[in-house]
Amino acid sequence: MNGNTSRAGGIARGPRRVPSGRGPRGMPPMEYPLRFNEEAMVKLGKQTLTKWQLPLTLVLFLSGLLLILALRSMASSGTLPSRTQNENLANLIKSQESQIAGIELDVSGRRNLLNTFQLNSAAGRQTLADLQNQIKQQDALAGFTDVQGPGLVISLDDSRKDAEAAENLNPAQYNPDDYLIHDQHLLYIVNDLRSAGAEAISVNDQRVVATTEVRCAGTTILVNSTRLAPPYIIRAIGNPDDLTSVLESPENEYNILKMAGFPVSEESSPAVLVPAYKGSYQFSYATPK
């Protein structure tokens, strides 16, 4: 018996064969479950879409309508965000420009004021320099500063040799005062130098000023209340030729002493130094007017 014959002796039927490449109901054996799942999902999706489609459409429609109404309302009232921001920015720019213009105007004014101060300061410095020069000149004229210039250096001394000879020759008629330099000799010579144009004079480094006194105190001479001793050195600043011409005039004191045999001398110098007055001016009654 072959495999196709049943034990009852009839013809045995083999198992039912499914056509090659097809499953039940004409579908591939392995694809049938997958195709079934896809169709179920599609049905489910269509049912869900149908369920939410109308409410979703309504919500979107209402949202769009509300947005349009809001934008129209803002446009009609002029309060659109972009417009408001632009206006605020424009106002801010105008305000900043106004402030900058004010600052620039203030800076310009301050610069002009500074230039005025600088000009006034320069003029003030020049004025101050002029005043300082005038003060220096006044101090020099008043004798408060050392001065130097061309002039004469004059030396006067007592006539000791003639005094000894006169005493030895005739003691009864000898007078020692006749052979001494006295205060009037110095005073006369100082006055002669002033008349010749001397600008500064000193006697033994005592500056001769307006209040200087030349007087005798016993056997000594006082100049500015300072005791002096021979030899007496007179320094005078001025034109040397004019000073010499006045001193050597026959009627003036220097020439008289020279003719009398006193040891006197004069020397011209291009740089005579006359020291400053060391005292002070004190006025008890005189006041500026």
C-alpha cells in the first residue's frame, strides 16, 4: 500500500495543501497577521479623526477670530507692540539728542570761560611781572637791594704824616683836628657825588639812603648810626667821567682835601658794588597820601 491508501482500504486523502505562496483567504501565510493589524489601525485612526475633527476646527476658528479682533482693536487704538516700541525708541533718541545738545552747549560755554580765564591769567602774570619789576626798581632806589654798575671808588684817610710833622715843628700851634677826616668832609663829598648823578652811594659799606645821617660822635663818625673808622671808602655808581669831573672841581671838598695833602684817591671801575641798606624805614608822623 502506498502512503495514499487508508487502512480501511479506501483511497486515503492527504492533508489539504494551501497553494504555494498564499495563506488563508488568498493572503500570504506570514503577511496575514501584519495586514490585519494595519487595517485595524487605519480604522481606528479614521474613527479618532472623525471624533476630534469638528471640535478642533471650531477651536482653531474661534482662536483665529479672537486674534483678528485683538489685532484690529490694537490697530484702531494705536497700541500695536511694534508701533509703541518704535515711538518709545524715537522719544528716547530725541531725549538723548536733546541732552547731548545741552551738554555740548555747556562744554562750549565752559571752554570759552576757560579761555577767558587763561587770557586773564596771562595778562595777570604779565601785570604781576611788571609789578615785581617795579618793586625791584623801587627797592633799588630805596637802597634795599645790592646794586652794581660803573662808577668810582674813593678813598679818604687822616693826614697822619702831616700831623706828626706839624706837632714836631710847632707843638704850641698844633691842632690834631686839622689833620683828621671829619663828618662834614664825608657829607660834602656825598652831596657832590649826588649832584653829579650818582645812583647809589655807600660809605664803608653803609648804604646812603634818604634817611642816612652823617655825623660826628666824639672822635668817630656815625653813618646810619654805625661807627666808622678811617680809611673811609666811598663807592658811587654812575657815569665815571661825570663823577670825576665834579670831584676834581676846585671848589669841591674832594679837591680841597687833595690840595691840602690828605691821602685821598679815586679809581674808576666798570663794576662797582654798592651793598643794600641794612636798616629800615620807620615813619611816626608821615603817612602816604
